[in-house]
Amino acid sequence: MTMRHGFALALLLPGVAQAATETPLATGWRFVKADAAGAETPDLDDRAWTPVNVPHSYNAEDSGVGGAKARGEPEGVYYRGPAWYRLEIDHQPEPGKRYLLHFGGATLKADIWLNGRKLGAHQGGYAAFRVDATDALQPGRNLLAVRVDNSRDTHIAPLNGDFNIFGGLYRSVSLIKSDALAIDRLDHAGPGVQARTVALQPRRVTIDVAVAVRNDRATPAQFTIASRIVDAAGKIVARHVAPATLAAGAREAVRQSVSLPNPHLWEGRKSPYLYHVVTDVVEGGTIIDSQSVPLGVRTLTVKPDGTVLLNGAPYPMRGVNLQHPTRFGRGPIVTDAEIDEDLAIFADMGATALRLAHMQHPQRVYERADELGLLLLTEVPLIDDHDPSDAFRENLVEQMRELIAQTGNHPSVALWGIGNEIRKSDAASNRILAALQATAKALDPTRPTTYAHCCLEDSDPIAQHSDTVSYNRYFGWYWTKSEDIGPWADELHAKLPGRPIGVSEYGAGASILHQEDPVMKRPESNGYWHPEQYQTDFHIKHWREMKTRPFLWSTFVWVGIDFPSFKRNEGDRPAINDKGLVSEDRKVRKDAYYWYQANWSDAPMLHIASRRDVAKRTQRVKVQVFSNQPAVELRLNDGAWTRVPVDDHIASWDIDLAKGENRVDARMQAGGTALTDAVRWIWTTRP
């Protein structure tokens, strides 16, 4: 490819032909949960199969079955095996066009046929993928057949994990039509355009735009690549234009350097300002293809002392882990609005960052995080176990390539995660981590990497590959007591003074049905009694220890929302990990959620804790109110208001309950904001 820079912009006021279009393939599918012989052939009679819409998961209804080996029980059993999807497509292909089938996600592996012709296969359950259907697509009736299999495969990550692997075509499927000369959407199913902030100065920033272009025509092509930066109001604020030529059948990357004057920075929660980079392929004065990607002008680094710098200024990374989005009874079939709901919950809490565990999440998660200013740590599914084979390592490297290609334009993405809790330190482990680290740095040198370490020595070699390291530590839940998180961190920091260390997981189970105030002892982690008050006390102690240690580059609560896990039978029901700050149905924010809101949010708040512990066991009780204000006012049973100071975000008030039903009210005034809260408690000496 050859390009001449400085081409006159006057030539780029073109008309628009039909650029790439995307047609959803959502309805009309037929499904069978079995390995049906001959299902790829167009003439198979599938009338007895089940009609379904896609997205679809064949594990939506069996996600509530759990069991814990730690309790001597068999693990929960849900279907892990093959299934088939078939769809008739009525289509009239146009000459000179290319047709791609897009799959948003299929767990864990998929094989695709069109009209009996195999188009390709994909191994990995959490990234999008595409196959070229041009040569197989025919006028009139077409039969698309997809075999999906979520069974364990030693060559495909993940091999293990504390979560369900929901099988199916659980994200959208569509047909993309483009010109034969187009931006390359087969490049690991990314947009084909990557935009990076490479030089940030006070009054000007340089944006590196890489455009992958392919010419599937039989003849060479002469065209123009035009990129423009569009601000939030839709105004063009910078552009780059240059002509190019590309040989028949060739694919090459075009690099453009775009200078943006007086940039409005993407500043996290403070100001998540978004531009867009729009890139056009122009031929004969007409746009024949176009692609738009988000751009947040920002830089992010992690210093050796643990300080995170966003645009050169210190920025705290504190928040929660989010498991792959699910809803009970539907598994991973979630709407954009439901994803927005999840992220809003933790934006309201005052989180500045989220760790997306333990795999690539739906695109909407990254889009919404861009808009809310939430920094993301996103990682490949190297979890617990690994296989020493080259095939397993190569599969993980491919999943890293997909993750970066598909999410790398999002300013919210702060770090690439190369793994989580590898339980064995051997040559194979280190080869895998070294390969993932090298891949991430080669594809995106602008972002640091990290690894979530557990279960081996803190300084084990497997924790040394990434630019930063964080630790999954559960003091006070699985072992010892909550306050031990602080001395552990001090000791590790002294041992690794030049290594950025963080806490990637810490948490305790809590059932909103289990109430014990005050809690007398640490519950059994795999037991049935998980009182909410213990989780609250756990997080109070942990945060008080961690907030005084600025060398911790990040802290992430495990976990934001209760989620399904077939390995568990603990708390108030089987097949659930109940360490969430929010209940699985999103209806209840547990008391510990409000403790963090009091510490992290700038918006005035107050919350009376232990509100669900209605039947009190003693007459004298301690009222505990979380707030980010200097004082709150409290009263019992419509008595006089008492002003109670807030000490480190908690106001404590000892009261004696009357027999029968009692009401405790709280109120506060912060500027022009008046807030109130109330609880109803009952004390009786007889059942």
C-alpha cells in the first residue's frame, strides 16, 4: 500500500453509497440440546426442534443446582455438552459485496456451516467472532447451522472457575454486508480501527489511528482513507486524509497520526468526555465503507510506589469485581438496560473502577463504563487450572488478541489482566503468563498489565510477569481475622518495595435472610449461616486498614452482585456465591454497600444498618448509621431528636427498646439536601 499525506480535504466532501450494513438474525431459529447427526446438512428435517430466538442459552433453567465438595457433596450438575442451532435465511447476495456472519459469543466452542459448507470454527466462549460467508451465500433459501459445545476442553480456557459456563448462542448473531474493498472486520472481530492517545500535551494531543483495510476484489484499488475526530456535540475538530492503493487480495494496516488541539480530557468520574473517531474508505468521491470508534483522550500509568496516574494526576482505583452479567432464569441473556443498571449501582456507590472477572464481558459494559467514567480491569479467562499443551497456551493468546482488538478503543479499559489464581507454579504456568504478557505489550504498549495472585507464595515467579500484581486475599472469611489485611500488606510492601501491589479480591458471604446483631464469631465460609452483619463488620475493618495504605494501587471487593456458581451450597441457597454487596435480583443493597457509599461517594447519604434484623434479642441495642456528613440526628419512638457525631463515617447511638414495636428515625441536612431514613425493630420477652 502506498499513501501520500496532506491530500486536499476538498476532495472529501463525498456522497455516501451504501457502507457496511448489519442485519440481526434474531428470530426463526430452531434448536436441539443434543449432538444431532447430519444437523449441518440443509435437507435435515428439524421441524421437531424447539423454536427459539437468539440470544439463547441452554443452561438458563438449570443454573440453580449446586453442591460443594467441601461439604462432602457432589458439585452441582448442569448440562455441559453439544447443542445445535439452525436458521433459514432468505437472501439475494449482491455482486461485489462481502458477507460476514457475526457471532457476539458462543460458549465455549462453535462450528459454523452455511448450506452444508463449513465456514469456520471458534474456540473461546466470551469474545465475538466472525466468518466470511460470501462464497457460500446463495440467492434464495440459505441454511445456517451452528454447533455449540460448552463442555470442558483441555485446549480451551477456562478449565475451571467459581461460576457457571452457560452454553449457547448467548449474544447476538447478525449478517454484515460490506464492499469488497472495506475496513477489515475479520481482524479478530474488532472494528478494524484502533485509536490511541500517544502524546498528551497541555494544548495538543496526538492520536494514533490504525486502520486495517482489505481488498477482496480481483483488481487493485485506488481509494482514500479519511479519519476525523468528532466531539461530543458532533463537531469535527481534527482530521487526516490521504490517498492509497491496495493490490488485489491484499490486506494492510494504514497508520494515521491526527493532531487534536485543545483536547477535552477523559477524566474518569470527574468528566468522562468522549470523542469519536470516524474513518471512511472513499472511492471516486463516494464513501463505500465507514467505521466509528470511541475516543477518550487520556493517559494512565501505575508508578512503582502504587500511585495510579490518570492524565498525570493521582487517581484512586477502588471498586468491586463484577462477574459476567447474568439474570436468574435467563443466565447470560441480559439487555443493555440491565447492564446499565448494574454499572449505575456502583457508580452511585462512589466506585471509580471495576474489575471484570474473569473473562471478556459484553460490549455494552465497556461502552457504559466509558460514559460513566469507570476505569476497568479486564482479563482473559486463565483461571485456577491450566493445561501444559501448546494448544492451550495458543488459545489463551488468541483470546488476548480478541480482547484487545474488541475493547482496546474504550478509554475505560485501564489494564489488561493476564490471569487469575493459577494454583501451580511450573514451567508451563510461566510460559503461558510470559506469552500473554508479551502479547498484551506488543498489541497495546499504552496500557499496563496485571495478574491476580493467590494460593502460592506472594513473591512466586508467576506473580512477576505482569507490570503490576494484585492479590486475592480473604482474611477474616476463609482464615484469621479481618484486621490482618493491613499487616499483610505492610509486610509484602516491605518485601517488594518497587513492585506495584493491589488487592484484587476480598470479601465475605452475606444472606439478607440471616440476621445476627451483634455477630459473635466468624461464620463457617461453606456453612449455611451467613449473617449480613458479619459481612458489614468485615468490610468496615478491611476498608479502614486499606485506605491508610496508599501503596495499594487498587482495591476491588469480591463481589459486586451475588451470582450463580454450581460449586457452592452455602448461605441461604445452593448454587450462589453470596459475597455480593447487592442481591442477585438487584433489589437489595446490603448494608456493606452503604458503608462504601459513605466512604466513597461525594453525594450526601445516610443509612441505618441492620434494618432487616427486625426481631431483636436484647432490649439494649446499638444503632449504627453510615454517613459522609459530620453528624446525623436520631430519635426513638417519636421522642426528642439527638444529634450524634459521625466518627469515620459511622454514627453510633445506644438505646433501650420499648416492648413491642419500635421505630428509629434518622435525618440530616447537607446544604440544600435533606435526607431521612427509618427502621422498625421489635423487642419481646416471649415468642
